[in-house]
Amino acid sequence: MALMPARPVRVTVFVRLKLRMLAHGLRGRGRRVVTFAVSLAVGLWLAVAGFLLFLTSGAVGRDIGYAMASFGGASLVLGWLLPPLLFFGVDETLDPARFALLPLPRRTLATGMLAGAVVGIPGLATALAMLGVAVAGGLRAGPAGVSVAVLGGALNLLLCVVLSRAVTSGFAALLRSRRVRDLAGVVIALVAASMGPLQLVISSTLGHASLAPALRIARVLGWTPLAAGFVAPYDLADGRPLLVPVRLGIVAGTVALLGWWWAVTLESAMIGVAGGPGGSRPVRDGVVRTLLPAVLRPAARPGQFAGIAARELRYWSRDPRRRSSLISIIVGGAVVPVALRLAPGHSAGVPLPLAVAFTSVAGAAILANQFGFDGSAYAVHLLAGVPGRTELRARAAALSVIMVPVLLVIVVAVAVFGEERGQLIATLGTAAAMYGASMAVASVLSVLVAYPVPDSRNAFASAGGSASAKGLVAFIGMVAAVVSASPVLMAALVLPGRLSWLVLPAGLAWGIAGVLVTTRVIGSELDRRGPDLLGEISLRS
Amino acid sequence: MLDGAQPALSLRGLVKRFDAKLAVGGVDLDVPTGSFYGLLGPNGAGKTTCLSMAVGLLRPSQGRAYVLGHDVWADPVEAKRRLGVLPDPVRMFDRLSGPELLAYQGLLRGMPPDLIETRANELLDVLGLADAGRTLVVDYSAGMKKKIGLACALLHAPRLLVLDEPFESVDPVAGSLIRDILHRYVETGGTVIFSSHVMEVVEKICSHVAILADGRIKAVGTLNEVRAGRDLEDVFVEVVGGRVATGEELTWL
């Protein structure tokens, strides 16, 4: 049979397809309509907000307007970049993979997908916001300003779309891999954990802000593709029209480059590459050396202790559940003392040793259910007959490799920036005592009250009902750690200044002894109830 | 006393109750040294529960388990030194690479680093896992996971191997490789007991068979004793009490 003669496929086909799919969004069942309505409302809201922002930038003073246009434009472009990275290709209505079986030239496919991508809520919202840029350009530099702004806006819209598409398809292979999904989980945890500190920083910056540094950053941004298109009208207003084509050229060149990269990577996105790179590097240095991280090699003889500590260290960075807990603990541990000591209005409130108490015992919160993270893999330790004492000490040691430097940096930083250098030595002592106590308490809790932690792709998922238990056990652990270090804490508060150095050796001894004695006692309990512990932390299927 | 003088594994009156449910109701079993023992049973028969109690992962409600004469629950250290286990569902620290996992296993077992080095590399080679390099075990295929699990169980050269469903979800190539390795292990004096519900595999490689159903041993002996000249599958279905189609039902098919 003869092949059907093929007519060239026009771009409008893709646009119509996309429009039809959008329309279907309105027709579907309840949830889909609601999703569509919500995204429409959010898109509209963002569009109006962006429009007003750019409009205002044309009406206020020149420097402020420049900064607004530059920052506003850059965040708009970045706003297009982040969602596909975080949520893996937000808009799948025109997924390249679905066209894999159709005999389409790469060029047709690329232009069609591009046109389809512009038609959609984000594209329309961005276009609406760009109208504000055009009006502002008119306010700054008359009709010529309008045309420059329209051209710059159109190029930037194209940049936004191409950027998000290129990232989605360029990283398609990567985004399908577990490794990158894990990474995204960490990014989300980091963003969530830094919301508080960010607020603190922004509000304190706004308190005594001056425009000069912001303007300097805005000028630099103005020469990057992120904001070049948005500040181009200002060159006209400043009487330097020759700079306009340069700035627009920067944006156009970036669009062309990304477009080319996108077209190249489209094919692999259609096919879907499995596996991913980096996996098959050979192991050169020998298997034991591969397992033991460099920090542990000089410190510990290869054996059960070094092995468990090494595996734990790897797991703090490789297990997304552990990683996100660790990140929240570190961020929280940094924020609380800063908020207590450095925030304006609180300076004379809390004594330094108490201000860093939370930071010192925060480790207890994540170690209190350390076996729960292992789940049924703990059977390996049980089968190898690892002594409970070694088990608990190796785990505490591994976390300390990460937490002790963090704690040290935070305590020193808070003491130095809070003008409390005199109390630094004593505070290090109380921190050591409380940290040791937190490791000891967490060891006890982790053996006696363990519960399963589901292994999920979502770093925030938790088994129904266990979330509250988790919070409670962690809280008990932290309070108990502070209480059991209270003698050292008291000493730090009552000792006169010239004797306060005594707190450091006392705190170190208290902490280390606490860990050694507790792990010895609870270690033999662990030897007895190991199989029962395994049952408690294994998820029933 | 010589280890070979007594059964490699013997179970005495093992009972396990979960709340009101009786999962294993008194199992007695002797696995002779040097045998290739198949523990057969339908899904939910209590095979995993039984083997978990035998190796010290699940505390029995009653009864005892001995590995080469050492009580698993009273003298776990000596028993576990002689024991290699492939648990199922595969319980491993799967965010390590294959080589890391083997090194970890070796260190946990207290082996000297150079011995770990030679054995791990040989196992990775033989099992065709050397090419996987630094890929994490969590990203391995099902067959590769079984193979690395088997490597972990073999690394310290145990005298008794307890394998839970070693041939489940394994492709024929990996399956026959695992079979060859286990055969060689038995020929050099090792003992294997494994659970399965795949008759063909059991019939092909086992010297002894026990059939477990509803938490009790229903038939036990050498393969030929249990078969008694019949097809193993027929014996199995009869012993377990499964329903055999008579040809009267589903006539509309």
C-alpha cells in the first residue's frame, strides 16, 4: 500500500490542540474544574499584580523604578524556571513524549510546542503583566519607549517559555531519576525551613534599607538576560539609545541559544532515556575505602564501629527523609539563637548558654527514632550480631561528625556577633554538656519507643497517626536533654567571670560520660530486645 | 565437637502467635548438613515467619531453633556466625552501592579489610554486578537486588544459608546463575534451606523437601520420599488441600 501523502503540519494545529485541551479542563468532573478555576484565579491575580508592579515602576522616581523593573523582571523569568525544576514539567498537556510516534520534523515540533506553551494560563498571565512594562516604557520615554518595551516584553515572554521548556526537556532524563527527585525533596525542605529566617532577614533589612546596594544589583541584572529586556526603555530615557539593541540582543541571543538546545534535547525527551549517567564509574580504591568516608579513615579502625558510622554518614546525605530532617534541624538550630539574641529588642533578654540550648539539643529530635529510619534493613545488624553499645555509639558519632561543627559555628557566631565574647568559653561548655545529654537521651528513646517511618518519595509524608507521636517523642527528648545537663547549665549561670572557663572541661566531661554510660546501659537492653525493635520499626504490609 | 555431627538446622516445636492468629503452629524440622532443602508452601503458609524465627529475627512464642547445635535464641553470637541469610522482602541498606554494601556487611561481620576486598570483588565479578559500579542498590533491578543480597549472605562463608524466596521475581538467567552458585556451595559442604512456591525449581535442585501449610509441616523427607513416584505438584496440591478442577464447573467457558 502506498504511503499517504503527508501535508506539512502547521503551527496552528498545536495551538488549536492546546486550546481544546484547556477547554476540556472546564468540562471535566468536579476536581478538574476546581483545579482549573483555582489556577485561572491565581494566574489572573499574578497577572494583575505584575501589571501593577511594572506600571508603578514607570510612575515612581527613576532609580526606584529601575530597581523595580529589574528585580520584577528577573523574578518573573526565574518564576518560570523554578516550577519545572521542582515539580517536573508542570504543563504536561503538550508532553513531547506523546508525539514520539508521529512523523514530525524536529523543527515543526519545536515551533508547535513553543506556540502551544505560550497559549495557556501562565503565558497569558505573563503577557498581561508585560502590558505594564509597555505602559511604563511609554511613561518613561514616550512612544519610542512603548515600542522598545513591547519588543523587550515579547522577547522576555519567549525567553520565559523557552527557558521552562528547555529545562524540562533538557533534564527530562534526569528528572525521571530517583536521585533528582530526592534532590527536589531537599530543595523543598530547604525552602520550607528557610521561610522563617528569610522573613527575619527581610524585615531587618527593610528597617534600615538604602537604595544604593539594591540599585547596584539591579544594574548588574540589567545586563543579564533575566532583566535586560525590562530595563531597555531606561536607556532611551537616559539618552543612550544605542544600548537598547545591545540589551535586546542579549535576550534574543539567549532565546535562540535555549531554543537550539531545546530542539536538540527534545528527541531524548520524547524517547525517555532510562538509567542516567554517572552510575557505571568503576570502583578503583577498593570496596572498604569506598564505604569509609575520608573523615573517618584516620579516626577509626575498620570494623563494626567504623562501618556503622560510615553507613550512617552516607545515609544522612542519601536518605531523603533523613536529609530533610537534618536540614530543618540545622536551619532551626541557627535561627532560634539568632532570633533570641540578635533580633532587635531582645538583646538583653536570654543568657547566652540558654539561647543556644535549642541548637545543642536539636540533634535529639532526629536521633530519637534513629532505628525507625532503618526500617526492616535493621535486620542486617541483627543477623550480624552487632553489640548494642557499639551500635548506639557509632550512630551518635556519625551524627556528631555533622552536628558538632555546625554547633560550634553557631555558638561562636552568636557569641561574637552578639558582643558576648566573655561568655563564649562557658557557653561552649554548656553546649557540650547538652549535646552529649541529647545523644544519650535520644539513644534511650530510640531503643524504647521506636516507630516505623514510611519510605516515601514525598519527604514530608508520614504514616497516619505517627506524626504526632514523632513530635512528642522528639520534644520529650529535647526537654530531657536540657534537664539532664542542668547542673552544668547552673554552673555556667552562677560561676563568677574569672572561673567560668571551668564550665568547658566540666561540660565536655559531662557530655562524654553521659553518652558512654547511657549507651552502655541501654546497649545491653538493645541486645535483649533487638528482634522486638525490628518488629516495631518494620512496616506491616 | 565437630559441626558436621549434628543437623545444620533443627527446629523444635516452633510456635508463633500474632494476637489471636496462630501463624506457625508447632514446627519440628531437621535439615541435614550438606542437604539442599526446599521449604514449600502456598502464600501465607508461614514460611517467612518460620524462617525468621529460625535465624533470630522474630522471637518465637514457643520452641527452639539450633544452627549446628547452637541455640539461636540463647547463644545468638555463635549461631549467627555460622549463618548466612537472604531475607525477603529483601531487607538491605539500599542507599549504598553494591560494593559499599558488601564492605559494610564485611565490617559488620568483623572481617579483616583485605579479606573483604578479595571476596567482595570475586562475588561482584561472579554475580555480574561489577559493571553496576556506584549505582545505588535502590536503583538495581529486582534480579540484581537478589544477587547482591545473596552476595551479602555468602561474604563471610557461612556453613548454613537460609534464603527466603531466592527465585522470586528473578529472570531465568539470573535464576540459573544463583542455582549454580548454590549448587557449588552445597558440593563444598555447605547447607542450603530456601523457601519457594515454584515446584519446577524445587524439583530440579532439592535433595530434601518439606511442605508447610497453615503453619504446620504436612510432608517432609527426601525429594523422592515426598514425591513417591508422582509429580511434586500433584503431591503439593493434595497435601495442601487445594481444589482440583473436576471438569464440572465453569462449563460455559
